[in-house]
Amino acid sequence: MSTRTLERIEPRERDAPADKELLSKLYRQMLGIRRMEEAAAKAYAQGKIGGFLHLGIGQEAVCVGSIAALQPEDYVVATYREHGHAYAKGTAARAILAELYGKKTGISKGLGGSMHLFDAPNHFLGGYGIVGGHVPIATGVAFKCKYLQEKRVTLCFFGEGSSNIGGFFEGVALAALWKLPVVFICENNLYAMGTPLYRSLSVEDVSMKALAFGMARDRFDGDDVLRVRARILEAVERAREEGEPTMVEVRTYRFRGHSMSDPGQYRTKEEVEEWKKRDPVSTARRRLVEEAKADEEMLKALEAEVKDEIEDAVKFAEDSPIADEYASYTYKD
């Protein structure tokens, strides 16, 4: 395996200061996502969740930090690894897990499953199973915002595997041409399913593709949630105030396989363990204690609160009625 995929990208500036109130909020969100994903993995192994299940364990700082840079009325469009994005945008753990369980109380009435979460009231617009196919949709959302002269920004998350897809280029090209308020965020976890980065991209810096369209770009490591928020905030402000799109590549890593059916044997244990040293959840907790001087008892209380929340969400999902297979004919938000 090429060692190029493990290259560290140094930030342009020092990480954002560890503000205790802000970092506590972001740490709680990341921990909630981590515990929710772990609960989903357990339920899948028990046969309580069917279909596909793509977990974001290890990538929590990207979605949490990015969405923390938004206003509530801004939009988010994501891939099929989107549980954390929906949670960070405001979707309740109960509604997410119930959807994964295929229950009527799920955010999409149990009809969409893991890959098709959709929460219109919170301006979370999916959850898409077609690789790269959602990029033009995000461009369309941003076009709507510009056309109606709304001061709204759209975040579009995609994987590095999407950056070779035709729809990706079409969406990015129009966003640049029409100067739309959208930020394209590549969650580069170094593997397109089981294919390592160096086998799929001739130029491993995905943000370089922005240059073909005269678009602003950025690139950095996504293991620190405050760094992610600070850097994405620059792009969000550019979109909101100047109507200019940006392409951002955030290096991250998933600790599990592509999906629950993938044992991830194309990676060495040493590689995974090396990346776990940069676990974004552990990093946030450490910064809270060492830099923000957070009280250990406060953190334990926060963690107990998260544990109770996810246990409640699991029980809610298991106790909820199964989805109505005919509900799609009469579906109403």
C-alpha cells in the first residue's frame, strides 16, 4: 500500500482556541453520533436492521464542525453515510434509529432506511444512494436560494470517490458559472469502498479540481472539530456574503469498513490503529480537559446524558410499529 495515503496535511494556522462552551457542545454532538452509530452496528448484527448500513465512526468531526458553521435556515445535502449529518442538523436520535429499524416513526416513515434520511423542517435534504448524483441537487438548491435572493448557504458533502463521477463535474461547473452560495465538502476517508485513494485518483488533492472552474479551495485534516468549524466558516461566509462557491477537501478516516458487510481486510491493523490515535471524539475530550480546563464531573454528566439519550432512542425504535408498505401512496410531511 502506498504511504502517500497517510500523508498529514498541516493546517495553515494554529487550531482554533478551545472555547469551553462551544467545544462542549460539539463534543456532545460527536459523542451522540458515535454512540448512535455503535448502537446501529449492534442492532444490525442482531438482525434488527436490514439492508445497507454505512457508519461514520471516525469521521464525526467533519459533519459536526461543518454544520456548526451554518445558520439554522441553511441547507445540507449529504451522501448515504449521513446519520451524523442529520443528527448534527437537528434530527433526533429517535427518528434516525427508528428509520434504520424500518419503523413508522422514522424520519422518512421507515420507507427510506439508512441511506435516505430526509428532514425538511431542519433543512436536511438527504441522504442519497447514488454516488455523486446528489451534487447537482445541491447546486439546484443553491440556485433556488440565489434566485429568491435568500441569504442561505448549502453544504454539499461528498466522498473522494464521487469526484470522478460525471454528475459531480456538472454540478460544480454550474455552481461556479452561476456563482452560487454552496460549499462542496469532500469527506476524503482515503477509500472509495475498498479502493485506496492512490488507485483511483491521479492527483490525490481533490480540492485541486476547483481550479478548473476558477473556484476557491481549501484542504486540511479533519481530526479537530474546532479546526473544521473555523475553516468551513470561511467558506460559508464567502458563499453568504459574496455568493461564491468553494471546494474543500477534509482528510478523515472511517474506523470500520465501507458498510457493515465489509470486513475491511484491504487495510492493515497498523494503519487503522495509527488513525485511531487521531480519533476526533477523543481529541475533543482531551482539549476540553487540557486546554479549556473542563471539569471531569461535568464531562461525565454529559456522557451519561448521551448514554441515556441513545438507550432511549434504541428502545423507541424497537417499540415502534413497523413501516406501512403502502404509506408511500399517501405520504405527507
